[in-house]
Amino acid sequence: MISPRPLLIVLCALLAVPTCALAGLAPQWAQPCLLLLFLLAMVAAIDAAVGRQRLSRIDVTAPLFLKWFKARPAQLALGFTGIEQVSSLDATLELPSGLTTTTPVIALSANQITAEFVCLPEQRGRYQLTRCYLRASSPLHLWHIRAAKPIKTEIRVFPDLEHEPGGKLLLMKRIGGLRTQRAIGRGREFERLRDYAPGDSYDEIAWKASARRGRPIVRVFQVERTQDVFAIIDSSRLGQRSGAVEQYVSAALMLALAAENNGDNFGLLTFSDRVDHFVAPARGKLHFARCRDAIFDLKASSVSPDFAELFSFLQLRIRRRSLLLFLTDLADPLLAETFLRDVHLVSRRHIVLVNRLSDQDVRPLFSGQLPANQDEISARLAGHLQWATLKDLERNLGRLGVGMSLLTPGSVGLDLVAKYNNVKRRQAL
């Protein structure tokens, strides 16, 4: 694609218009005037052809893969070859929605072979860059010549845990190693047998071992050092409320860091109307990267969750007693009923905690300030009915040994890590 530069417009105004006027007023000058116009057109055409040929020789190289973090400025470097014959060259990028750049156009010179674009990722996810647009001047500066050069770059934008409340502390612990943590209780993992000593409890006596040896023998237990923790993220239509999935992803990664610091294995599962991703529990930097790659582009869909299939999958795939932290919203009464009906498949073997985002509108009727108008009274009544329904659900889940708690928007990861540490201190696993 070409477009005229101001120089060509000025030449046409100074030469073409007077020439045409002279040819009309003086017919004897018609032939020289037409020859002059023809020469001007030929020069412009040759200039455009040479400029397009030189621009076609330019090649653009870009990195194949980049890892960026949300709301953190990043750089994208492009390499150019064959720009020696071009006097002036401008480069720009076609960025998808969610990426912005502070340098939309970069001017290149003949001795410059790279261009660095400073970009700001506004949303996490996976992005593809396919085109780079170039604009150069023709040799006689009569035309602007534009061309689109193909590039192939995949950009992965991850959540920035450093800006999450408590995120920096978890990252510092991960770099510095494990920290000592006071354990309460005697533990559940069998260590060895020893002779009975005064003060030992009778429930610690191993009666079969005492019968074989002919003297009292007791069991010695130790605190479990490696346990399995799962973050189960709901990416169905329930996760579309108030951007819940965005906060669930960061909270799950913070929980992975906390489990790594405590020496536990972390597992991950995402579901909608089916199980979308499942990462078996493990630990280490490679495992954290595997979990991050599994959910960094997770988006909420418009389907309803299938809790029956989810609990059947959990029953078959998770054999060891584990801590299951559900990140979902059971405000829908019908879906909450299905969850309550099928949760017994996993609650008998595992510790199940259901976590949902708190809502200021869902609260008891006579709490907070007085309503200002009739519409606010109606909203308060609706919020009270929903609060009462959730309270009934919480009591019914409690009878099955399932806990239900609220997470504060803006500090979901910190609250989730606190609940995990509370289970660790109580040695409920």
C-alpha cells in the first residue's frame, strides 16, 4: 500500500495544475505539457516501484515465546535485516486486546537493526502476535510505502503475585527455604514402637506388640511432613460473578507457594461442566511452573458446573487423604443442592473446605446503616433471604464434615493461605 507524501502533492500543485491550464489556454503548448505530465507520472511510478522493492527485502525477526506478568511493563525486541537501502523506516505492532504499548511507533535508521517496544499487559492470558507493520519513504521521498511483515510470537501473561497481599512474603520464603513452624499435637504418622513409660496414655499401647513381647509396648507417632493439598477452581458461570476466576487463579498460586514452604505436595484441578485440568500433587519449581501454565489463561465459561462428575473424578483419582479447598460460589440454590447431595463421596475420606467470595449485599436484614429508600429496602430483603439460604447450606454441610467460609475480595489468596495454615496447625489431616 502506498500513499503520497507532501512533496508529491506540492509538485503536482506547482507543475500539473499550471501545465494543464497552459495546455487549455494555448493549444500549441499541449504536446509539451502532456510530455511533462507523462514524465512526472513516470518518475513517480518508478519511485514507488523502487521503494516497494526495497521494502520487500526487509525481514523482521521476533522471539517465539515470551513470559510476562500482569500490570508489569515488559519489553519486546524485534530484529530487522535489509534496511540499509531505506533512508527512513517506521515500525509498529498489531497488539491484541489486553496488551498496550507506550511506544506505538519506532523510527529506525540505516545503522539500527533492533527495535524495543515497551508493552504493558493489562490482562492475563495467552496472546499471539502475527504482524508487524512497516512504513518507509521512497528514494525520492514522493511516497509513503507500507507493508505488513509476518511474525510469530506467543506471549503468556501470568498473574503478578508480588502485588497480591502477602505475595512478597511467600516468594521470599520460597527463595530462602523452609521455616520452622510450631506443631500442635502428637501427629498421625506412625514412627516406631518403644517400651511403656510412666505417664503414657493407654490409647497409645500396641496390644498385639505387647502380647508378643510380654511387656507393655506403645506406639510413637510423628507429625506429618508431607501432605497433599488441592485447590479446586470453579470456572463455570458461577465464576463469572465479580471476576471471581481472576482472584481464584492468584489465590491458587499463592496456596502452591505456601504448600511448598511447608513441605507439602500441591495439586490443582479446574472444572466447569467437566473436569478441565488436573495436575497431580507434587512440589518443586518445575511443578509450580506446571501448575501456573495450567491456569494462567483460565477463563470463566457460561456453562453450569457438574458436581456429580467432579466428585466421581475426585473419588477415583485422589486416593490419599488430602485437603480439598474448593473455590466456588454456591449462591444458586439448585446447584447448591446438587453439591450437598454428592459431596459425601469425598467428605468421608478427605477434608473439604468450600470457599466463596463475600458480598456486602448478602447479610442479615438488621445490620449496617438504615436503608435510604424503598429500592434499598427491597435489596436488603433479597440479600437477607440469600444470606439465610447460605446459612442453611452451611449448617447442612457442617453435618457432613464440610466447612464453608468467606474470602475477602482483594485478599483472597491471603485468606486461603490462612485457612490452609489453620488446618496444618490443628493437624486435621
